[in-house]
Amino acid sequence: MYRKLTAAAFVAALICPAAQAETTYIRAGSLFDPATGRVSRDAVIVVEDEMIAAVGDYSTVIPDGANVIDLSESFVLPGVMDMHTHIVGNLDSNFFAGYFQSPHRATIGGVVNAEKTLLAGFTTIRNVGASGYMDVAVRDAINAGEIPGPRMAVSGPGLGITGGHCDRNSLNASFEERGDGVADGPWAVREQIRKNVKYGADLTKFCATGGVFSKGTQVGMTQYTLEEMQAIVDESHTHGRRVAAHAHGNEGIKRAIIAGVDSIEHASFLDEEAIRMGIERGTFFALDIYNTEYTLERGAERGVPEENIEKERQVGTRQRESFTMAVRMGAKVVFATDSGVYPHGDNAKQFSRAVRFGMTPVQAIQSATILPAELLGWDDRVGRIAPGLYADIIAVHGNPLDDIEELEDVDFVMKGGVVYKDQ
Ligand SMILES: [Zn+2]
């Protein structure tokens, strides 16, 4: 895949108008290509403005006085990606903090969390579910260069049935509490998706089953009829938006796959039939196998009610078995952590669990680079270090193929040609 920067290409670069671009040369001691799973030694990455212009080796001609970044002692790889995050809100450690924070305050939390996520090496994320289009605001501020943060694909409010996991159910009826994305019936869900598109959503998130952290829902129970799910998928795809379905229970997972969703979030109670159905239809599975440890260890002190901790106990072990089975059967398993359930910036802790529960280190990195790029439809811009893609590049000191926990301590972060961290 890598194109050597030839002398001719170099001269062409001097002659053409692009020569006015800001050019940076990165020397990479080890360079990982997730497309092939191979490491090349002594590479040079040529970055022009925000894009990768070329990838060559140490024979690449570097002009005198050029801007050079020396990562010759490092292991260099594309910025990693997390396909299930909740970066707005959660400024303090209390489970019910959301009830006492204004949307404006919660959005500022998103600003803080976006930077933490980027500095942990995550240069692209999906944010799946945010009321008041707070995620749209954070994404737009990042894209405008006003605040540091990853590239974001955002859903706006997640769709859900009345009283379902994507609703808000904690308060009694006199409060008339209701989630922003609640919509019942095929036409109501279409209307909500049109509204989300109107206000800037990149994708659709909906709740196909109960969930761990909602009051009164059962993780195994399906929410939405097949007709409603098909309407969600059809309307979203009509607008060029992909669909992420929150689904723990096996029936809800299968119904969502049949409806044609692009990814199953959590995917806790998979069986072989569900995995085969997903493989046949190209459905991605996004299993968040780290956060269960955090919830069981720290949830109670954060005020998580016993009802929800008990649901996590039901889900955690079984979900990891599902992960192992899905990886073994060759399903598309993407890196997705549910950040916000645990502290932002700790996303990379899931890599070691991915390896423990069945992935090779190469697969684990692929699950956070080329696979998410494919899921987002962004494989022409992120996920690899190759000419024509954004210069989203990270580096660690050790070799993560020997010790995957190296990715928990990222030393260098570049996004779009801009260095955000260099230790
Ligand atoms: Zn989530």
C-alpha cells in the first residue's frame, strides 16, 4: 500500500502549487499498517497540511531546514478509534449528576472529555446518544478548530420507545420526564430521524432492547417492533445515515440485524445464529467489554442503584463470552467502549481485554482502525497511514504487538497534521 516518495515525486511536489503547503517529515522507527498487519522499519511519513502525502523509508530525501518529527525510537500507528462513546456531561462522579446539570454545563463537560479522549490517542470517535444536540455542538467546535478533540460522528438524541432504555424513567409521572429521542410508531420514528438530520446528526442511534443503566428496563427484552426498526433503518439510510442499535438481548439483536442496522451496540447475549446473521449481512458488533469491571468495582460509590449494578452482573460475563465467540467466528467486531460509564481517557484499557478474550494484538488494533473506518464509511480518510488520508498518527514507546497495554500510554498524538501531544 505504501508509496515510496520517489525523486520524481519530490520534484513534482516542488513544482506544483501544493509545494506551498506546510510539509512535515516524520521518522518512524516502526510503522504499523493495520491493512496488512505488518510492521515496517525506518519509515518516513510525509505530511502536507492535514493530509498524508507519502510514506517512504529512510532513503526519502528530506530537504535542509525541513520540519522533522523524530519518532525513530517509537512504534507508530494510525490514531485509534472508539465507536461507542458518551462524551457530553459526566463532569463529576455522581450517577445522577445529569439531573442537576444544565445542557450548557454538560456541553462544557463534552469539551473537557473530547480533549482527554484525543490525548489518549483516539483521533476519531462516534458519540451515540446525546440530548439537546450537545454532541453536534462539540463536533462543530472541534471541526472549526476552536477546541481540541477527535473527529466525531454524532447521533444526537437516541431513538427509543416510551419507557424504554433511550427514554428517561427515574422520576414519577408528575415530572413528565421524557427522553429527547422518544418516538413510537413507524412515522414517529421517521419524523425524529428527519429532525436529527435537520439539526446535524451524522448517524442514528436507537434502543432495540432494555439496558443496564435505565430504570425499569430488562436487558433481555426487545423494544420496538420489526416494522418500527425497518422504518428507522430505511429513513436513516435514505438520508445517508448509518444506524447503531443498542441491543443486549438475543431477540432484539436478531430483529435489528434483520431490519438492516449497521452496528449492534453491546451485543451481550449473542448466539451463533445471531453472529452468522450479522456476518451474512455485514453487520458490525460493538462489544464494550472493559466497562463492566469499572461498574462492578466503582459503581456503588458513584451512586449507581443496585438495580443497575445487578443488570451489569447479568451482562458482563456473558458479554465477554459473546465477544470470544464473535471473534472466533470471524464477525466484524469493532472497538467500542461506552466511555462515560468509566472515566474518559481510559478508553485504551479495553485493548488488553480484547486480547484476553480472543483477539490477537493485530486484530485488536485493526478493530480500532480499519474496521471503524469501514463502519463509518470513512475509509477514504482515516484508519491507515497512507497517502490521501488525514494525518492522524499516534506513537508509543514499546511494541503493542508484544504488550498491548502499551496503547494505554500514548506518547505522541497528531490529528490532521497538528501535534497535540509529544512526550
Ligand atoms: Zn452507550
